[in-house]
Amino acid sequence: MSRRKIICALDTGDRKEAIEWVKKLSPYAGAFKVGHGLTLPHGLDIIDELKAAGAERIFLDLKFHDIPNSVALAVREAAQRGVWMMTLHLSGGPAMISAAVVEARMIPEPSRPYLVGVSVLTSIDQHVLTDHLGVERKLDDHMMILSKLGVDLGLDGVVCSPEEVTKIRPVIGNGIIVTPGIRAVNADSHDQRRFGDGGTTLALGADYLVIGRALTGKIPPEEALKSLGLDFASA
Ligand code: C5P
């Protein structure tokens, strides 16, 4: 198992803690995921600080969702910061997705950031989707329809839970599949509602695993990865 498959989620607002995690976990993770928790207090300058601490690639997970003009502005700013990958919500619709793609493509290869779309968060289940959000479709079907829309419009890939990898793969062809919701068998699922272990998820065809609390907790990284079904020693 290659470390390049692992994206470590830096879910903290504490710059010092994030830098410590990068230093400790760089041998085990090919990329680090930065969200609102770090960018709201520290701005996008945190990206350069994390890179200086050893982060090879940055996954900017701000899940853009707004009118096309606003999302285009956000993608433009983020793309100029040298991020490797970033996210947007597919439910923003075709015009918003296309506006984001146009902006990302302004950055010449090979520096162009990957854009991946989120369809249904891994914290949402069928009950919430239907009874609270009013989506009558089966969760899997809803995800597949949104994912296809995104990739057809030029996105590089999608985010999905371990439970949907097999169904989404044929729908998006060679597109990138990023999977959060990684948990050891029988471990605390926290706020995640759709999850699976890392080894199985990669075997099903995911390209990258996003791992947060399981990796940034107190358990030593190799042990934590092993409990997720990831044999780091054989990398
Ligand atoms: O701690 P845990 O491994 O559950 O963290 C998962 C990470 O993946 C979080 O940073 C969360 O924001 C992110 N994520 C997710 N579900 C999505 C998209 C991103 O859990 N659909």
C-alpha cells in the first residue's frame, strides 16, 4: 500500500497542532486535507506553512457551493495557491460546476488543481436525505446521477463513501474516487453514517482514502493504519 493513497484530514483550528501532525504523519500520507477549521482562523497562508512543514500535496476541502460567479472566484483564488485538489458540492448544479472547471483550467498543466465533486456527505443517510432533505431517490442513485453530471462537465472525480465505490466506478470511468468515512471494523463511527475499512475500500477501486480522527489520534500511525486494514509495511 502506497502512502500516496492516503490523504490525512487536518481537522483542527490549531496551527501548531496541524504542523505537528504534518511532521509526524508525512511518512504515511501523500497529501493533507485542509478545511474551514484551519483556513478560517489562519487564511490560505496556512497552505504554505503546511508545505514548509513537509506536506507534499494539499487537498483544499472547502466544498464550494454558491452561485457560479462566486464559486469561480473561490476556485480562482484557491488555484493560485498551488493546491493539488479541491472540492465543490455537485448540488450547486451544472452552471456552477462548469464555472469552476473553467477557472481550474486557467492554471497550466501540470500545476492545474484537480476538482472533485461531493454528492451526498458521508454523514448523511437515506432517512436524512429523504425525510429531511426531500430527495425521494435512493441515496445510491442520487449519488450516481450527480457524480455523472460532474464528470461529464469536466470534473476530475468525485467524493463518495466506501459503500458506493463499486457503483460509482463504472459511472465515472477513470475519474478519481476519493473516499472519506474510513473506519476500523467495529470502531466508533463518530458522525459518519456510511463507512468502511481502508483495505477493503482500496480493493473496491477507490483512488484515495481520506483519514482524519483514526490517524490524528493517540494510536501510533502504523498501528492505526493496520487497524484500518492498511498494511503500510508492504508499501
Ligand atoms: O475523522 P474522519 O476520518 O471521519 O474525517 C473525515 C474527513 O473527510 C473530514 O475532514 C470530513 O470533512 C471529510 N469528508 C467527509 N465526507 C465527505 C467529504 C469530506 O467526511 N463527503
